Amino acid sequence: MKFQTPRGTRDILSPEVEFRNYVFEKSRELFEIYGFKEIVTPTFERTEVFTKGIGEASDIVSKEMYTFKDRKGRSLTLKPEGTAPVVRSFIQNKMYGKSLPIKLYYCGQMFRYEKPQAGRGREFSQVGIEIIGTSDPLADVETIALVMNLYKQLGIDKTKLIVNSMGCRNCRKKYLQDLNKYLEIKSKNLCENCNFRIEKNPLRVFDCKVDQCKKILSKSPILRDYLCNECEDHFKNVLKGLESLKIKWQLDNRLVRGFDYYTKTVFEVTAPKLGAQDAICGGGRYDYLIEDYGGPLTPAVGVAIGVDRTALVMMRMGIKPFSEKNIQVFLIALNDTAKKKAIVLLDDLRKNKIPSDMDYGNRGIKGQFKMADRLKAKYVLILGEDELRNNKVSLKEMDTGKQSIVNYDDVINYLKEKIKESN
RNA sequence: GUGAGCGUAGCUCAGCUUGGUUAGAGCGCAGGAUUGUGGCUCCUGAGGUCGCGGGUUCAAAUCCCGUCGUUCACCCCA
């Protein structure tokens, strides 16, 4: 193959693209019902926008960004996630001057230089929401409720909501001290990978799948025990809120999101049929991010939904909530004169919003019928010598095989009626 | 970034272990049986740089090396 898409990118073709569009449509619809307004940020940003918020030491910043220099030598980066640009925009456009909270949603392509796998490409789509300017736990609840609602509407069941609290600046500091102490003592019994994590980001040890490490970690200090009163209250209220909405959750002390900016609530939803890449959305609270970017201290919460993965789950689960948009009418012309008349009729059908098509080439009647069949056309219109002579059109209903003759001038109205009836 | 599997017709795959005539099947596609009627059946046909490059050999789809792509796990995350 001489020309092919770069590694980790792909063409998204017909059955999948409809699923994907459906996810976009449903998300947009729900976001607006929940009172969110769309924001479109650039595909690339100044590199600092991401290094600042996500964290220099994170995997994303340290090895997964598509960073390049423009012609003036400025360092730019294709966005690897959606929250940092929204926060940048919030500050740049002085949205803190508006009445808060402000509720924003985005849809777009993200880019990360990762090793590709099913459900993990180097370019992928996300939709996401951000509620900026409130520390109320209800905002966390609303965010979670929205995504759970979305999956329900998409027909995805057996999702699992995992929640945890990361604490705030204060309680996390104490916790990390104690965790490090504990890990140091046990370090010789932990795997090599974990020892590496201890240096890099101790919270990451909870991702380990080695039995021995799991055992040791099950007795490690738990972040939740270190939560200050405020964080504890917040978390309890989030869980209470979920309960009142009848949303089931699963507590996971080991859930640690990969961005440094998270505080308090973090959550993730996983879906079946995806193997190891089973997170279909992830989010949480980020109360200091805006301040870190130089804005006023403004608490916020958000979530990002993986569109490609969501579409993939739907396909693998055999969910097909949308009807196929097939051709309604197929035109068959049997000679050149008929063809000339057919293109006029076809144009008319289309102007009347009746999905219709005809053959370009010079297939025989049989070939054209086959095409009509393959396109799943409901009606076939035949224009041949007989019909031309009498200014008529033969109309065949493909499901029943019934055929009738209709006046050329009446055919459009006749079909409109027919189609209306069958809906 | 680490480890493993896979790459043969448009699609799903067989053949590779043990190298040896013109590389096969099913589905799909085209034509015909039915000269103005689809789906079912039957017949015929088209379609392949065996991912790419190199090596071993008289001879490579088959063995070896490299490379690209993909899948799975790790990792990370959506």
C-alpha cells in the first residue's frame, strides 16, 4: 500500500460513522437540555496551555503530545484533551465577570501519541462538559447524572460508575507523606514498575495489577481516610445526590486520574466489550486549575466522553437505535430518451425531499432492479418506451412486488402520499 | 515505551509445520438461464505486486532478518 493513513489514524466509514454521528447528536441534545452552551476552541494551542494544567510529569505531557514549531518558532501542540483549552478560554475571555456558574460543552478531535489499540487511536473524538464557578457538590452530581443519562439513552447498559475523592491541596499533602513512608518500607516487595511509580507519581501504584503489589497496597493508607472535613462532606453529598437520583456507584480507592489538576471528586464510567480500554468517560473536579492559570480562584467540574469508544461499544453490543436512511425511490430508464426524462423526474423527487437515485451507466433492466434491491429502495419507477408514449410511469412496490401505472405528472404527489402512509 | 499474535481476491479465511506444476474456498461483484422486472436457484466469468524490502535456496506465500500496518496484553486513558 503506497498511501495510507498515519499510524493510529483511520478513515471512519459508513456503518461506524452513523453510530458516531448519533453519539454526537444525542450528546448535543442532552447538553442543551441540561443548559450547556457550546464552545469551540482551536485545534492547537500554545504548548504551555497543556504543560501547565495537565502536569509536566504526566504521561500525556511528557511523551504523548503532538508538539511542533510554527514558522516563527512558536511551540504549538495539537490538543490532547479538552479541559485545559476551555479553562484558558474562560480566563482569556474574562468569563469570570459573567454570572457564574457558566456551563460549557465542546466536541472535537484530540491527539495523543500513544500505541494504537482498538478503541485507542492517535486521533480521537471527545465531547465534554465543564461547569465552571461552583463548588456545590450538586454540580458534580449533575455532571455524573448527565453522562449516565446519555448512556442510557444510547442504549448502553451494564455500565459501571466508579467514584473516588482525591481530596484538596491540604489533605492530599498529608496523605502523600504517609503513603510514601509506607511504600518505602515495602518497596523491596513491590514490583519494579511500582518502584518506578513511587518516584514519579506515588498515586499511580494503585494502577498495578500484580497480585503481590495489590496485596501490599490493600493495606496501604487510603486517601479517603485523610480527607479534611470539607472534602469529606463534599464527597458524602455527592454520593447522597447520586443516591437520590438512583445512580449506582462503586467506590474505588485506587481510581486516580492521569491529570494532575483533579481535586475532590473523580469518576470514570466503564463499559463492557471493550477489553482493557473500557473507560468510556472520565472526569472530576478541578478547583485550583483556573487559579493555576492565573485566573481568580474558581472551582469547576467536568467530564470528557470518548466518542469513538462509545460508538464501538454500541456496535459491539449490537445496539442500533437509529433507522437506516435508505433510498426511497429508484428510477429505471430503459433507453436514452427515457434517461433524459428520468433525470428531470429525479431532480423533482429530490426537490420534494424524497431520497431517490438512479443508475449512471447503461445497465439492463435486470441490473438496475438489482441495484434498487441492494439500495433497499421501497419503490421503483420505470420509464420505458410504453411509458414515454403515454406520458405514464410504471411504479413497482418492492416489498410486495405489486406494480401499477401512474400519470407522469401525478407520480410525485402519489409517492409523497405513499411514503407518508408508510411512516 | 515493553511483550506477544496476525497481514494471502472487495470481505471472511484455507494453504505455511515437512519450500517444488497455472495459489484455493465461501460470500460479494459482473454476465447469462428469463430479448421490460429485483430477492431464491443454476451456469459462466472477472478479480491476487501472497503488506513492503532484503537474505538463504536450483526453487520462497511457505524458512531467516528488517520494516510498515493492525490486534491483544502491559502502560496510559476517552
